[in-house]
Amino acid sequence: MSETELRHAVGIDFGGTSVKLALVDERGKIRARRKFATKDVVGVEGWLDRVEREVADIMGKEGAGKQLVGAGVGVPGFVDFERGFIFDLPNVPGWTGVELGSLLAKRLSLRVRVDNDVNAMALGECTFGTGRTYQHAVFVTLGTGVGGGLLINNRIYRGAHSMAGEIGHVSIDMNGVQSPTGFGGVEQYVGNRRIVEQMERAIDSGRPTIMLDLVGGDRSKLSPKTLKDAADQGDAVALELLNQVTDCLAAAFASIAYVIQPQAFIVGGGVAEDAKLLFQMLRDNVKKRLSPFFYRSLEIKPAELSSDAGVIGCATLGLLE
Amino acid sequence: MSETELRHAVGIDFGGTSVKLALVDERGKIRARRKFATKDVVGVEGWLDRVEREVADIMGKEGAGKQLVGAGVGVPGFVDFERGFIFDLPNVPGWTGVELGSLLAKRLSLRVRVDNDVNAMALGECTFGTGRTYQHAVFVTLGTGVGGGLLINNRIYRGAHSMAGEIGHVSIDMNGVQSPTGFGGVEQYVGNRRIVEQMERAIDSGRPTIMLDLVGGDRSKLSPKTLKDAADQGDAVALELLNQVTDCLAAAFASIAYVIQPQAFIVGGGVAEDAKLLFQMLRDNVKKRLSPFFYRSLEIKPAELSSDAGVIGCATLGLLE
């Protein structure tokens, strides 16, 4: 197939901090990138103006002569996928009740799909990344919270009202930490902020650990990556804590496996990159929590697309028939 | 449509105690019933002989002149639905590695489908019972254990290896009761035997309760139904215990709802029949454990088909195109 015959789509990864755009071909390869700060545009109209301009720029340069079949937008919030409608973006003011799909389709004269950002990532990862060989998989992203996307029968499954895959709220302790989403939700234990709090408590306990040394004594620089680095260097306190964190995740994974029995969990997000030890601990803890019938046919793997997962996933939405 | 034009199937509900057969029409109506004790037949051949004879008897009498399109078998164990293959029936000796689908198809000269008994019930309930208006639902059956079947996009979802829907093993406490399937599985708290143990502990505590009176002082007759009856009569100890039991179930339901966001949970099994108070408590406890976005669009309903759920569900397998 010649370059010009390949189908292409624009992926628009709409984050709270920045909006990233990429032209991606049907083999998952990025052909052009653009980026602007979310705060640099005002309101929905400002956003549409800027995106229209960036897409025109891409198609006039790197995309010239290429076949563009659609665009996909991933947004940090609740979406009705069928209608391309944004209910609300909790971290971006002014985006409540927006018919983004049809508004952007008019601007670009293109078919546009809008989805939750984690679903878009899951779709990208299951089309071009680690998940491409599976029909049934759970995509998990570790960060401030724990996000999820479900691949069922080779399609993203959105549940009754586009909200399925909220893995971070799966309870690991019915009498555990209370939050607006219930009791004992796993992200109350393994969200980035929670991990750092546990690191600080471990440091304060006075047990010898190199964690604070790794950030030059500056507590504000402690992050889950510090924990991972310290554990990799054999730090006993860090190893213990990393084991706890992965065990909490494992408890949620086991419950999910018993419900939908996926072929694989695909885990992405900063802390899951370059994290051999973390994955080993995660697998060991899941094994302890699952019947052998379930464990032996389950894979737990790192995501592949890394920081490009967002734009590639969004473009994959645009490539969907 | 005249009676003779209706499509019919034979449902065979293969239980550890008895095998029930029924001729069911495509409107879900039972036209004939037969039953024999599981221990009355010897081995797979004995079972096939008897089933073949019973089906011939039905079709010579009540089924005469009716259009028979298939048969479905529900079995208490692990099945490969695609192949009609039984891996193992833990409670029925001699049924390991049996190609039941093709063996029975040859005997009956009919298309035969074989599934896990709970999946068959879920299918029946979602075709002819409470679930008939849903595309996405979770069917739950309460008994010795807690079984489950998933309806996703209007079809029973079996997961990667035909084992999805093992709701009884969803953990409600990662440090809870240990079993071969992990830690804190919900059926370790709400299985029939576990409920009776808790009733006995409550009685032994000396707090005033009518539970023992309801069974004439005979502890061996205590059952979850006793608990329900005592609670219905306002017994404080029973109310407290029923609340605990429904809250454990609610914790599992909330986790499942966050993962797959069904339209409804449909709850069957003896204890869920005629159980208004139980359902009210279950709904209140789920509400406490779910974000309002999830709770307001979720229904929690009793199953409708009652003791016929098994044979009707099996026949529904036989009616599938």
C-alpha cells in the first residue's frame, strides 16, 4: 500500500493542562504533532477555532496529499459516546453539556468521535499496543487516580450509560476509606498522592530508607517513581511498601477477573513504565488472590504506547468504521 | 401464530440431586415436564439413555405435532460453551472431560447447547423473566454459594475461557476470610451456611430473638428463610443480621457496577423470593456505596421465573439461533 493510500485520522488528546494533536496513520504511526496549553484558549468557541487552525496547518504541511478519514477526541470526564456529547469535564471549567462531536465535525468537515480519555487510550493500546492480540482485556492507567477501559469482544465496552470501567472505585475493603464513590475504593490506596503519603509515614517512622536521599532531602519531590527506584535498589522499606501497593491493586484485579475474566490486564501510566519489579510483585499478589483456573490463563502486562497512548488512542477513535 | 407453528426446545436442568426436563415454547411457556433422580442413572451412557427416553416420551405425548428446534443442558460446573464440552462437575462423579453436546445431539438428532447452570438461568431470566427489557444486566443467584451470569449487549458474556460471572468470589475485604479462591470473597459471608452460622452466633450471644422459636427450637432447621421471616416480624437481632448480609452483597454489587455498569442486578435463589425487606435493605446499602451517577440509573430486582428458572433457561439455550 502506498503512503497516500493509507487511511489517516487526527487524534486530539484534550487534557486539563494541554491539548495534544497528532496525525496518525492506520498502522498506528504518528505523522505530525501539535500542542497548545489548555488555558491559552477561551471557552468552547476558542477551543474549536484553535483546533480547526492546527488541523488545517497539519494537513497543509505533513498531511498534504494524505487521506484523512476522521478525528477522535479524548476528554477527561463523562461523555455520551453515541452522541459525541460531553456531560461535564470536572477539571476544565465551561465544558458542561457540550455537543462537541457535531460542533467539531462541522468545523473540520470530518466524522468526529468523542470519548473518555481512558477509553481512548484503552482503544489505542488494544489496537496498536500491548493489547492488539486480545479480544477481552482490561486497560488500567495508574496516576492521580486509577482509570480503566474494558475491551470486550474486540470493542470498547461502555456499559449502560457510558460509565463502565471505573476501576479505581472497585472496593478492596467494605469498611475502608470513605470517599464520594463509596468505601475502600482501590484508588484511595494506590493513587499517586496516597502512595506519597504512605512513603512519608514510612520515612517518619524512623526506619532506615534511602527514599528521602533519592530526592535530595526534598519531601515535595517524593513521588511513586522514588518508591520504585528505591525498591529497585533493594531498600527494605520501599520493597515492603511497593508490595503493599501492588497487593491493593491485585485485590481489585482479582475481583475484576472473577467478574469478566479478561485475557489480560494492560497497565499504563508513569509508574508502570520501566517497572519490572512492580509487575513481578503485582503478578505474585494476583496469583495469591485467584483460583489457579483463573490465574493460569491471565496475563498482566505493561502498556506499550507510553506518553503517545493518548493521541494514538484518540486517532484510533477517528479511524473506527 | 398457531400452536403448531411455535418453535419449541427441550430444557434439561442437570442438578446434583435431580435432572429436570421441560418442553418450552418460544414464548417461554412450559408445555411438559419430566424429572428423575441424578443417582438413579449410572455414568454418562446411563444419563444419555434416560434423557433420550424422557424426550421421546414427551414428544410422543404433550409434544406431539410440535416443532422441536433444539435442546439445552445446564450443568453445575465448568463448561466450554462453544464446544459443548464439560471440563468437570465438582458434585457429580464421572463427568470429567465429557463431550456432552455432540453425544446428546447424536442421541436426539437435534442441535444441543451446553452451558453452566447459572448462565442458563441468567439467559432464561433475561429472555422471559425480569431481565427481558435489559441489554446489560447481572444475574445473581443466592444459595450455598453466590453464582452469577452476565448479560452484555443482549448476550450472555462468558469471558476469555467461559468462566466469567463468578460473582461469589468478588472480594469485599482484601484481608478477609481465606478460601481456595482468594481472600474475602462475598460468598464466604453470605452463602447459606455462613448466614446460618451468624444466626447461631447471634442466638448464642443471648440477645432476645425469635429466630429459634420460628423453627420450634430445632437448630438444624435454621435457614436464611428463618432470618428473613424473623426480620419481617420486626425481630431486632434478625434485622441487624439481614442488614449486614445485604451490606456484604451490596459491597460486591457496587464494585461490579463500577466495572461494567449494568442496567440492573436481577437476584434469584430461594432467599430472594418474596423478600421485599431484603431488597429494600440491599438497595439502601448499594446506594450508600455508589456515586449518585451510578446509583440513579441502576435497578435491583428479584428474578421472576422462580423454581422454573433452570429448565426455562436451558430450553432458551436450545431456542438460540
